[in-house]
Amino acid sequence: MTIDIIQIVGLGLIATFLALVVKEQKPQFAFLLTVFVGVFIFLFLIDEIAKVIQMLQSIAEQANMNMIYLQTILKIIGIAYIAEFGAQIAKDAGQAAIASKIELAGKVLILVMAIPILTAVIEMVISFLPTA
């Protein structure tokens, strides 16, 4: 784990330095370098993400949790990370307005995905209330 973060930070710092040097002559290449390194770092982390998902599934099975809720939560987390990644790329390209729209879209999609969980929580609370 420690070596992984050192490698990621090292790659990020080298890419940052290269992007700053290249940006003055060829801004398009600097942007492409930034995007490429961002995607590479994300791909580097896929195995770790898979381990976390497997662990959460195991915990959910032990707790007899409905797997639909876990899948929904994982989708929500995925939407949040993907939206953040896309927004950061747009910001790096100098497109703050597009970045804010990506963030808004992520938030709306998260709200849509959360509706079944919110409904289940409300139904559970209502079931605990005494009926007259």
C-alpha cells in the first residue's frame, strides 16, 4: 500500500512537472498528458477498488442485507467518483462551466439512485409508528 501511493504520487508529480514544461509550447499535449496520467492512475487502482467491493459484499452477506441496497450504494459511489474525475478534467482544460454541469449531473443521478433506499428507510420508520 505504501509503495503504491509513493508510485502514484511520484507519477503525478513527474506528470505535473512535464505538463508545466510542455504547456508553454504545446498546451494540447500538456492537457492530453494530464488526462492520460489521470486515467492511468485510475486503472492502477481498479484492483484495490475490486477488493473493497468484495469486502463490502462479504459484510453485506454476513449481515443478511438485501444486495440491491449494496449495489445501489456502490453505484452511487461510482457516480460520485466518475463525476468528480470528469469535472476535474474539465477544470484542467479551463472549462469550469462544463465542470460544474458535470458535478450537477452527478448530484442529480445520485439523488435518483438514492430514491429506493430513501423509500425503504421511510417505510421502515412508518412501520415502527403505532397505528391508531
